[in-house]
Amino acid sequence: MIGIVNYGAGNIFSLTAALHRVGIAYGMIDKVADFDLYDRIIIPGVGHAGAAMLKLQETGLVQHIIASGKPVLGICVGMQLLTAFSEEGSAELLNIVPLKTLHFEKRIGKKVPHMGWNSIVPKKDCPLFKGISENSYFYFVHSYFIEADEQYTSAFCTYDVVFSAALQKDNFYGVQFHPEKSGKPGEQILLNFSQL
Amino acid sequence: MLAKRIIPCLDVKDGRTVKGVNFVDLRDAGDPVELAWQYSQQGADELVFLDITATHEKRKTTIELVKAVAKQINIPFTIGGGINELKDAEILLHAGADKISINSAAVRNPALIDELARSFGRQFVVVAVDTRVVDGENFVYLRGGRDKTDIRTEDWVKEAEQRGAGEILLTSMDHDGTKNGFDNTLLRQINETINIPLIASGGAGKQAHFVDVFQQANVDAALAASVFHYGEILIPELKETLRTNGIVVR
């Protein structure tokens, strides 16, 4: 069963609704004692990365997330938390993936936030993208992006710059887009994660 | 490439769709959730629900509607109408709305935009603007185009962006209902002055109008109601037309 880290960073109604739609059982991780009830973990997140990191630290869950070995999926800001650093609030983050989260502004000539449906190019061997064809569209809403990296980026997206639409390192996965709002392909990502 | 978005708009009152709907295979054309599901299946990129419920008591049905949509629909949606303070928006957020749209309330109390953006993030805040030309200049109108203000549309849109709007939904009241096409000149002019997404509204009558608004005004999204509801434009065909014209769509 999937445990959703309930650390107060954004609204999780849409996420739980999507899990319910595709028939994936889930529960809430409100405190450390809840952590052992679940065999995989989702870290949601909307809003400010620096503020989200502080809230996550307050739960006391950080060491459990890092050490458990369970599949972990970070969504949007939840994925950014997996990186080393964010320019949003100049925040030190979990540093599970040694990459930086950077601001779009001043780096691109396009509108910020990057909002809407964009196509992605997933790596063929990433199990999270099983059954997802190249150039499938996903729904993005974000002003900060994770730099693209040959080793850790598992799906690429372009918005003037090429950035990480998804990450993978060992049991850690992250998606910048919102699978819960990305139609059928988004639901497939959630199903794939539930079957890792 | 970031795709241009096609957004059907549904008017709802007391939890029911009000404008006529002419889909062949709908069991209940007045059920906004079923209509929303149809649109999501057809390839709509997003949905806007405009709540015209008159009384405060009936707002509860709107909240229930938002919850039902969030449960069953897998694309983003915005709800507008009746949002006058932070609390109204917060209830909708927790009911599962991805964005809220504010119109007259923002004009009456511009600081509401700042408060909403600070509390929920600017991606949550769509500022809807109704505009009409008077003596060659565009002015902001309130109450669905009935009440004129002295605010120039371009000034208001810029102010809304500065205060924290995440998107602008611009409706030309001169074009709305005419089916003669969007106000591409105004939309291009506004689009050049802001750095947040712009949704075009008012005037869609045929597929070519969508091609025109994306090519001429380079807006991020185009919204329409009746042409979709009456089946005059089918979204899969519209997307094919846009693709043929070199416009990136999902």
C-alpha cells in the first residue's frame, strides 16, 4: 500500500482522487509511527520548496525516507526536495540526487511559470515510464526546474532549456509534472509506481 | 514543446449546467460532471466552470460539484464566480479545484489578488477580465459586461500580474456571442505586455478562429462555450486543424 507523506505542503485531494480512480490503495503518513504501514511512499508538494523542506523536517520523517529502501515517488515540489539545493529560498534539500533546482526566470525567454501540457522523452529502461510512448504529454505547473543530467534524469522536457521531467536514483523516483492531472498517461505513471 | 490549450467553459447554477448542451451520447446534459468527463475524453486540455449560483446558501452545491469533478476528471479545472474573499477560495482548494478565477471582486479589492497568491501560490489565481471598447479604447467591465469602469484594460491586466495573478482570462464583450472570431488585435497587444499565460475568450465561431488567435495573438489557450456545447466544433477535429496549421497541441 502507498503511504502519502502528509506534511502540509499543498492540497492532496487531487492525488488521492487519482489513486482512488485507478484502484490503488493508499493511506496517510502523518507521523513516524505510520511509516512502517506502507511499502512505498509518495511525497507530494505544491508551493515553495524551502518552506516544504522545513515542514518535512518537522515531521521527523527525513531519515526514514532516506534509509528505508522503499520505492519513493516525489511529485512536483516533492521531487525537487530529492535534489541537493533549490534557488527557491536558497534551501538545502535532501541531497538524495546531487542536482540543483533552478529558477526559470532569467534563464529562458518564455513565460513563467511553465504551465500547461508539455511532451516528454522518457529513458527506455525506466520502469516508471513503462507503456508511456515518447512525446506523451503531461501537465506541468512550476517556476523552478531541475537541471538535466545524463545519469539521473529519467525523462527530459524542453521549455527553452532542457530540464528533468523525471528523476531516478535507486529506489527514488521523481516527476516534475502532475500525474494526477495528466489524463491517462498520468494514471499509468501512478499504476507503474504501485507495481515497482 | 508546450502545447496550446483548448478550454471548454461550462456555466453552472445550483450544481447544474445551464446553457443548452447538444451532445448526442449524454445521459444527462445538465450534469456538469458527465459533461466534464465527455470533454476530457475528447481531448480538452482544461475546463472552466463558471458558477452563476445566485444565493449564498446554494453555494454548498457548488462545493459538492467541485469535489465530484476533482474525483472523476483527470485534467485540471478552474472554478470562477462567487469568490469574494480568501475563505471562499480556500474551501474550493480543499474541494480539489486546481485554480480559481476572480473577476469583479478583484477589481473592487485588488489586494485580494495579492492575498490569494501569497496564501495558495500564483498558479492557483486566474484573473478574469471582461473588456469592451469605448471610443477606440478598451475598458474593464463588471457584472458580465453590464457595468463600465474607468480602468483601462491594459493597465488592469498589468496590475493583476504584478499583484500575483498566475494567468489572465480575457473576454472581449464586443466579440462574445458574435461567433466572428476572437479580438486578435487586443489579445496580441495584451499578450506582449505580460509574462504570464493569457487565455483568449469571446467570439469563437469556427475552427479557423482558433487558428487565427494562436497564430496572430500567440495566446497560450483559447476558451469557448457554445460552439463546443452545441457540437458545432468537435475538439478532436479542432486539434487536427490546429496541428495541420503548425500549432502544437496535445
